[in-house]
Amino acid sequence: MLEDLVVYRAKAVRTMDPGRPLAGAVAVMEGRIVSVGTVEAMAPWLDRFPHRFDDRFRDQVIFPGFIDPHTHFRMSGVFMSLTYVGPIPSPGPHGVNPGLATRAAVLEKLRQADAEKTDPAEPIVAWGLDPAAQGGQFHRDELDGISTTRPIWTITYAPHVVVANTVMLERIGIDESTNVYGVERYPDGRLNGQFIEREATQLATRPVVGILNSKGRGVRGIRMLAATAQAAGVTTTAEMVFGYLDFDAELAEHRQAVLDPEFPIRMLLVPVDGALRARHGDGVAEAMKALEAEGGDKLSFHGVKFVNDGSYPAMTLRLRFPGYLDGHEGHRGQTPWDEMFEHMLPYWRAGVQIHSHANGDETVDMTLDVLERLQLAHPRFDHRFTIEHYCISTPDQARRLKALGGLASVNNYFVHYRSLLHAEQGFGPDRAEATARLASLEREGVVFALHSDFSLVLTPIHPLMAAWIAVRRIALDGETVVAPGERIGRERALRAITIDAAHVLGRDREIGSIEVGKRADFTILGEDPFTVDIDRLKDIAIWGTVLGGKVFPAHG
Ligand SMILES: [Zn+2]
């Protein structure tokens, strides 16, 4: 052994190893855990090897590093530098942008942006629309009211709907004869300026790709959002739409940002199927296996992502009967559902883990049907097929997911932040209340993780907040308990942000708990999440993190 052992003594070490849950110290060498227990019990190591004690966490609790298994740092960072029209305060390159609570405020902000630009051909490119909070989806005629000469391009905060004015429609290069899935129309057949979900938004994004990909924005975004995540205690995350805009550019940016020794987070890159297919055609699975094989311990490729319906906050997900309050249908993703099995099969056969986005219960049904066909075609165990988001589901689906051996990575922040809003907008009271049915998963024995989707869904990144929401299910009014039968216990919630999240990412051999041989990834907490009053769980001070033995104070 080359280095000295470093022994961190703490107020407590919570291991998330159920067999050895509590300790007083952890010994680290070369970025890995050598021993966890009491200093006395470590004597067989300490007697044999040079070591030193580090007591800076003496008054803190050492916890396994938090894992948020679904984020979008790069894309969010890029959006942050656009004109901001969202409903919540949001950081931008020139400080924090205020939230715009009304439709009128959004239109005023766009009018202002128009007045400030001197070049009459320069487009307005804006991000942050929240149709549920701002009076419904925006549309072409409204934006023509801002300008009939300057192109205007806007996108919802959850980037599933682009809205363009007439001049921008001309730049996109489409007219009334267009027949692309998700290009929407007024009742009289005229284009209404809305582009919903991947096929349509990709088309609509063509004229502004240069602005979104402009040099430096990606790396800056990854760094900025990683700092926010680290301050919340996150040590590992997965980029869940890697390659969405430009595979090579995004890879170069992630290498530059993540491999910097001062970057505090491990990052898994999960490419979208469409990006792999465009590069590798029928060789997608072999290509993905090769990418996975070359990964390092800080930055690596992992699995494949399918986006199969719309968004919860943008209200484009697909619902079972009786559908949306206003009768609209929601949208599928890029791949038509009747082609899904053929798209997934090569990955399934090759053992590439599939992460399949399904927000609405109709999409969960489709996903389970496809998983059943995959199992019939090529039976597998421990395949870790994961349904991403799993926002609106039913108990029968949890049972079926268990029977097919699948997992869930759930965005449950909506229970607190948006369930009351969507009882009245979009989904109606029943589905809004049943958002993120974690106890149903637990009752069936499905392993699940909690994620933030940061920063694309109007909620913060804060794993302890997610755990608190899972345990309490208190809505934004501070008193309504939303579907109390879906609350879970404290330990299960804490597993979902550590060891169970590692399982969902196929990394539980390496991270997720404090065990001998695993990487020394810790979140350093001011209080013990197992004993603190439950309503203080979300308020526990986060001192910082340790990544592979390197200490990152949250303030530094
Ligand atoms: Zn996502």
C-alpha cells in the first residue's frame, strides 16, 4: 500500500449497510474504504499500516454520498443563459432572475426583450414557460402580438413544448402543408406555433441550435449545476439525455468539466437511443457496450435512455381513461410505440441496461407490455430495466413491474411542489394525488430510487428534501397530506437516495453505502437523518462531501 491510511472519526457513521448500520470511524486509502467500525476494532489494520487521524468531522455525521440518478446539467446550463420566462426564481449568468407568475408578465418580458435588441433579425430565444401556472400553453398569434418581424422561439421549463411566432415558423421552414407528429394546429387547421415532444421540437430547434450550442455554455452549465448539486450533498449523478443535441460536443464538454480534479461529482452518461441510432444504425448495442467498457471511475457511459411520453409539469404525458381535464391527449416520444420492442431488443439482448421514461399511466402500461415481450423473446434476470419518473401509476402496475423484474427511478418532488396545482390543471384530483406511488412499489418489493430531473422540472435538487417528501407527502400549502397510503418509512426513503439509487445505476458494487472496498464517497451532515425530528430531515445542514477520499466543503 502506497499511501497512509486516513481515519475519519465522526459523531456517527451511518453506513446504509443493514448488517453493520452504525459506526464511529471510517478508514480510507487511495480513495477507497479499508475499514468501518470503531477505532479499536480497526486495530488489526492500524497496527500494521502507517495511518493518521482526521477529526474535522468529529461533530458531523458521515453518510454515504447521495446519488441522484437522473439529472440534466448540460442542457439546463444552456437554457439558463437564455431569456428567462419561468414562474420560479432561477439563477442566470447575470444573477437570479425573478419568477413570472402570470401570462401577462411573460408577454411583458418578451416585449422588453424585443425592445432591447438592436439587430432586427436577432431572434428572441426564451426558456421557462409553465403552462399550468401561467394560464395554458402559449401560441403563435400571441407571440405575433409581440413582433411580426423578429423571430421568437420559446420553450417550456420542462423542455417538451416549443412555441414559435410566424417569422420563426418561416425560419424553421414549415407551412400549413407540414405533417410531422407534434406540430400542432388551431381548430381551423392553421399552425398554432406549438411543437410538442422530440420529433417536433427537434425540427423547431434547428434555427437556434447554434445559439444553444455556442461555445463555453455547456461546460459552464455543467460546472454551475454540479456546484448546486454538491451543496445539496450529491456525489454521483447520471446525465439522462446524453447526445440529445450533439454527441461529440457534449462528450468533449463533459470530459473537460468532469475530469477536472476539482469537479466534485461522478457522472454517468446515458445516451438517448435516437442519438446512438443516428451514429451506429443497427450496431447500437455493440457501440454502447464498447463505450461502457472504456469508462473511468469518475466519468463513464452507462445504459441507454428512451423517452416515451411527455412531461409532468408541461402536461404532455399520456394518461389512461378518463384522460386530461380539458380533453387533450398528451404525446408519445420519438419512437412510435408499435416500434418500441424492435428498438429495445438489441440492447436487451446485449445486456445494456434500459432506462425508459414513462410519466403517465398509459405510458407505463405500454412500457410493461414491451418489457413482457422482451422477457418472452429473451428471458433475463437482474436486467435492471428501469422506468424513469413513474409519476402517475397504479397499484396494478407496481405489481406487474415486480413480476417482470423491473425497477423504478421516481421523481417524487412533484408530490410536494405541484400536486395541488395539477389537481386543477391537467390531471385532475385523483391522478394528482396519486403522484409518485412509492408505498405501492415498496409493498410489491420493487427497488426504487428518487431523482430530481434537475434542472428541467421546476423543482430543486435536494435528496434530503426528496426523502422528506417521500416520508411525509405534505403539499405546498404546508398541511395537505397527499395520498397518505403512499408514504414510506424513513429508512426506505434514505435507501432511495443512496444504495438503492446505486442499484438502479448498476453501481451498487462500487458506491451507495459505506462498506469495505467501496469508493470513499461521503455526504457530511450536521445531524443524523435517522434520529432527527422527521420534519427537520430536509433542513439538516450539509457540511460538504467527500469524493474518492477528496474532501469538498460545500462552501468552498
Ligand atoms: Zn429527464
